[in-house]
Amino acid sequence: MSRSSNPVATATDPAAGAVSHAVPHAGRLDAVGYLIALGGIVRRELLRFFNQKERFFSALVRPLVWLFIFAAGFRNTLGVSIVPPYETYVLYEVYVIPGLAVMIQLFNGMQSSLSMVYDREVGSMKVLLTSPYPRWTLLFAKLIAGVSVSIVQAYAFLAVAYFWETDIPPVGYLAALPAFLLAGMMLGAIGLFLSSLVRQLENFASVMNFVIFPMFFASSALYPLWRIRESSDTLYWICMINPFTHAVELVRFALYGKFEPLACAVVIGTTLAFFTLAVIAYDPGRGIMARRGGPAGEPT
Amino acid sequence: MSDSPALDIAHVSHRFGQRSALSDVSLTVGRGRFMALLGPNGAGKTTLFSVITRLYNNQDGRVSILGHPLDREPSRALARLGVVFQARTLDTDLTVAQNLHYHASLHGITRRAARERIAHLLDRVGLAERRDDKIRTLSGGQSRRIEIARSLIHAPRLLLLDEPTVGLDLESRADIVGIVRALVREEGLSVLWATHIFEELSPDDDAVVLHRGRIVARGRAGEIGEPGETLEAAFRRLVSEPRQAA
């Protein structure tokens, strides 16, 4: 994890009343030091999130609008038959809840990506990347920080949805935690990679149009795949190769205490692929950093 | 290693596509020395800082910080380096303490150790009473002082400052210069200070002039230029002449 290690040393010299530089480095460069850095990065992301109350409410309102208005409106039109993991007929509202929870993570993954672009523009990305830990570990910490926020949001949604007809067993809320973690990692890794491609904040609207909406609508979030197949085989296969479908299914199964191995494999594989691409893109010697002129994209 | 210079840059070149941003740049910042990096806008100062901070990989040449080569021992090298970037890089929605704790964590410093250090550094930059205020409530000069405190949290031995006084009023500028010079004088910190404001230099400072990616003059600030020529006049002449290596 680290290339070297230093003992913890105090950097203050109370006797002299001045900042002492007799020690080589005030912190630790070993694995414990990295965990401190990881904690600090997660903490900053959570502080920023809770400071932006409108972000919290808009993240919550979006799926609730879908649940209370869209799903309620379609409950009589879109009956859902018995398909795993459900053991009985379920109402449409019950069916869409996992998809809407992962939709929150999808938006959050892209929001994290947006904040990376913002960090690049305001320069705080430079501060992060001058930390002495290996760069991929810093990007991984950024990823974990974004996922932490998305999990808080997803559970806040589930808490409100609980009072609607959710039908989720109590143990499902616990079993879904690792699924939310994996789904959030995948969507965050995609966002991280996209942030390396988007040069300016203004270009981010196209990410919404070309990434978020196609991923969400061409998936099993709103309609079961067997129904999609009835109308179009091509669309069915598009949904099947869409990693978002597998993230939704992983969470859906977990919420009912079940495990979906294919979904899990696709989610982990996609996470690794996009995280690797993001690490290459943020490498100072390769990727966009070398081509475009660094984290802030400045030429001189 | 104990007698290696604070910063040793040897034959560093960097290109953006076909355009050369740095060409065969070599300089050495001695321990406990204040070196001014002078250059007009676009001279390559920020690119050089990006190479030193490993935001870019240098394409040719080598960079060592306190004897640690940046390419082979990046963690050890970066651990000994403090940076104040040209752009403001504090989180304006967070408080002073939250910003400083975040930076301390990036260097693996526990919250407990950081608390003590933050109190000390805020005292040093004269802003102890603003600890719990949000950055957005601070003036430009106060933000800069916080950035200097932040750059010192991990007890670096080399401090890079990229035009830290640009956009500040005279009083704030004098504060910033005074704080950094005191660090050099009292604690033996080594400083590389990019600027084009000549009043910030004293004749005894080391100085290099960067122009179009090349070093065109070097020496003590008071000795650069022809006899009788001020530093500012020498600088204007150097950056108006066709490029030549020093």
C-alpha cells in the first residue's frame, strides 16, 4: 500500500514555541497512515454532502416522485408476475424500489464525478494528488468517499419508502448493505473514469443525457426483463449488457436475502475495468494528465 | 542524504504535444535558502511546479527533494514538500479547522496530533481566532495565510509557493512575505517562491529567471543584470531578448 514508512512523530516543539522541522515528516506513510487519509477523504465528502442540504433533498425527492407518482399511476397497468427473487405477485411499487435506490447511487456516482471535475477546476484535486500516498490509493479513497454518501442517500430513501408498501423483510436491509457498496463502487468507478474525460464543468450536461438516462431506462430498474423481451429482443439484450441492470438485480436479490452470482460478477468486473481506466487516465505520465496538461488542464 | 540540497532539478524538459513548456531546466535550492523563480506569465513557472509536485511526470531530466528522487521515491519526496498553489484550493464551504484536518489526514496525521499542530500553525499565521469560521468568510489575504498553515501541517522541509501574493493588497502581501521569511530565518525552511513582484525579493536571495521554458539568468537577486542595472530593468531586458540559456 505504501512505499515507505515513518514512525509517528510529533511536529511541534512546545519548548521552543515554534514549529519544529527536526522530524522528517509529521505523519505516517504506512498502511495506518493511508487509513487515516482514507478516513479524512470520506469525512470531507460527508461534510460537503451534509453542508449542501438541497443536494440531500433533491437526491431523496427524485426517487420518491417516481415512487409516489409514477409507480402509483402505473400500478394497475404494469402488474408484475412471480419472478425471482419475489415469491409472490408484487405490486409495481414494490418492484421499482430497488431500481430507484440504485438510481440514487447512479446519480450520486455522476455527482461525485461532477465534484471531481469541480475539484480539478478549483485546484483541490491538486492538493489531493500531492498527498504522498500512491495515486491509485487516493483515487480509491475518493471512490469510497462517494460510495459512503450514496449509501446514506439510498438508506434514507428506503426509510421513507418503508412507510409505503415496500414488502422488504427486515434482514434484507442489512443484507443489501454489501450490495449497495458494490453497486456504488461500480457506478462511482464509471463516474471517476468519466470525470477524466470531461474537461470542463459545462460539459457535464452531456453526461446526463448520454450516460445517466440511457443506463437507467435501458435496465431492469423500471420494468422486468421478461416484459422488455416481449416487446423487443434487441432491447432485452441491450438491458442485459447494461451493467446498471446487474447492479439493480444484485440489490434487488439482496433486499430479499438472496444472492445473484451473475449480477455480482458483472458488477465487480465492471468496477475493476472502469477503476483501472480511471487510474490510467489520472496517471501523470500517461492518460489525460499527460495529454491535456494536468489535473486542472492548464497549459503552462 | 543529509547534505543533499532541498531541491535539485537537473535538465528537466516538458512538452505539451509539439509545444515545449520547459527546456533543459536545472536549478538547486540549498537548505535554508529562499530562491525566487522569476518569469513573465506563460514562462513555464506553473509547469515547473507541476513537475516538482508530480502532477506531471517530467519527460526528461530528474527531480530530487531532500535527496529523494521523485521518480523512484515519490512518497518520501512528496512527504517533505509543502505547496501553496497559485489557485485558491481551500474548500470554501468548510471551516478553517475542517480544511486543515483534511490536509493533515492526507499526510497520515491522526486527528489528535493534527489538533495540536493546527492550533500552533494558526497561531503562527495570526488566525487562531478564525479556527471555526468558514473559509468563505475570510479575506483573500487570510485565505492565503491559511493555505500557508496548511502547507506546513506535515512539517515539510521544502516549501513551494506559486505566486502566492497575486491579487492581494499591500498589507496582506507584506504579511505573507513576512511569515515565509520568518520560516526560513527561524526554522531553516527552504523556499522556492515563484513571482513577478520584485519588491518581494531581497538582494541576498537566490534567483533564477525563467523565460519561454528556459532559464535565462541566475544568481543572487542583487547581482542579476549589468552593473548599475536594477533587477526589474534586468528582468525586462532578459524577457524581451531572444531566448538564450544561462
